Amino acid sequence: MKHLPKPLTIAEIATLVGGRAVGDASVVVETVSEVGAAGPKDAATFHNMKYAAEAAASKAGCLLVPPAAESAPCAAKAKVVVADPQAAFAMLLGLIDAAKRARVASGVSPRASVHPEARLGAGVAVGDFAVVEKGAVVGEGTVLMAQVYVGADAKIGRNCLLYPQVVVREECELGDDVIVHSGTVIGSDGFGFTTDRKTGRHAKIPQIGNVVIKDRVEIGANAAIDRATLGSTVVESGTKIDNLVHIAHNVRIGRDCFIAGQTGFAGSTTVGNNAIFAGQTGIAGHLTLGEGAVITAQTGVMSDVPAKAVLFGTPGRPHREAFKLQALYGRLPEIVSRLKALEKKLGLEAKDAAAS
């Protein structure tokens, strides 16, 4: 369980999340918890009917429920009925997160290194052994935790949070309210080489562009976003990127996309707004993926994808077609046996042997 910044009544929670209190609205909760472990001082959420039994037995002080579950059995002292319980619960978690961030002291650690020609906005926090190079700009309210590296002439917006050991290389740009988790590198060199046809030796193509991350993007741990050869690799506002994602040079990712873990984009691919990439998807280079496309887990995309298409498999196919093919693959041994029996019955095997 996690403590709220201050105790809240059911009525106050209902007002905060835009819901409706059912039961004793004067009940006070102090903490949040998972529905199965919640006690009388906890707020919890029930948004998936899979957990209806746990919700019915929950001893939570407050349970956030959807309208469809308003009359469902529940041992909680009170409910808050709200259209999207998960989003409402996220608002409570946001109160806790904001209080945690507020406890981070602003100012520069004496063990950090900030170049005299770097510019830090009001309220910026720079942790132990962090480095901010010449010409870098860090917007007001941003937190650079321990061992963060900000390269020369990089720009970081307001109210960003960079966890320990994040690297933002030279000339790269982050918008406002960006969160980057530990181990991620923004602005590593793109994978560009030429090969001498006579010797087979590879020579590096200098990567002199940058990376531009727009507002409200969140990037998970150990992701790598490569700088462009020329111009910019771009991630538009609101996109959420999971751990262990690779975005190659000159890729452009649209607004409000979801990119799950171990997804990789080859260079110069363009992705429309609101696209979804499930885990371990692989996207070839120089492609265009339309707005709202959904690429399901472990799909390999090797050609352009229309808007709102749903792909599955390698190579990626429309998901209904791919599922039919998967069902047929499992029946191949049976189909081959039946084909051989039919050929034998028709005497085709003997004719083939004679012809050969």
C-alpha cells in the first residue's frame, strides 16, 4: 500500500475523479492498494470483471467501480462510480507521485558538474555525479537524478524527470513533461556505414543530426533512440515507449503511439498517430505505417501498412488471414497424409514413378 499525501473522504475522491459516491461518503481513506489486499483505510479499483470475486470480498474503504458494476456484490464501505475506474485510480496514484517528486530538493548537488555556460531554469534539481555540458539548456522544474548526462547544446524542457544514468547526447531536444527511465540513451549514433566493394571493409557514415522528443513522451529503461544522419529522429507528443525499444536514425513516430518492449524500428520509417506496437515487433526501414495501425506481438513488418490495419505474423499479414493460416499450419501433417492416401487410391504415385 502507498499513502496519499493527505487523507480523503469518499466525497472528496468522487469530486476529484468526476464520479458519484455510493454509500457512506464521509468514510476517510489514507492509502491506496490492490483490490485483493485492500483494508478499511484503502482505496482500490475494480475495472475488470475477471476480478469480480476479489471485488465482492474486498474490505476496501473505497472501491472505484464502473457503472456496470454499481450493483455488484461488494464488501467495501463505499463506492465511487466512475466511467473509467482505471483512469480515476491513476489520478489518485498521481497525487502520490507528485508528492514524491515535490520532495526532491531543487538545486545542484556539489558533486555534480554543470558547465558555466549551461543554463538551468528555476527549480531545477541536478543530482550527484550528473553532468550538464556547455550550452545545454534545462527548463524550470526539471529533475536530473544522479549520474544523468546532458550533452553540449542539448535542450530539455520544463518539468521533465530523468532517472539515474540517462544519457541525452549533444544537440538533442526534449519537450516539456518528458519522463525517461534509467539506462536509456537518446542520440546515440545511427547505424550507418558504407562498404568498400574491393576490400569488404566498412566505413562509418558520420551521424550529424539529432533526436527531437516532443511533450509528454515517456520512455522506459534501456531504450535507444538514434540520432539522424541529417535532420532529426522525431517522437511526437504523448507517445509512450516501453523498456528495451530501439528507434533507428531518421525514424518519425507520430502522436500518442504505444510501443511495447523489445520493438525495433529500422531507419527512415514513418509511423502515423495512435499506432500500437505490441512486444517484440520488428519494423523494416523506409516504410510508412498509417494512423491507428496495430502491429501485434512478434510481427515482422516488411512493407507499408494502411491506416487502422491490424497485422500478425512474419511477414505481417492482416490478422484474420494470418490466424487462418496458423490454423492450417497445425493441420499440415494430416492434410499431407490425406493427400498421399488420395494419390495412392487414384494410382498417381505409380504414374509419377513411371514418368520419372
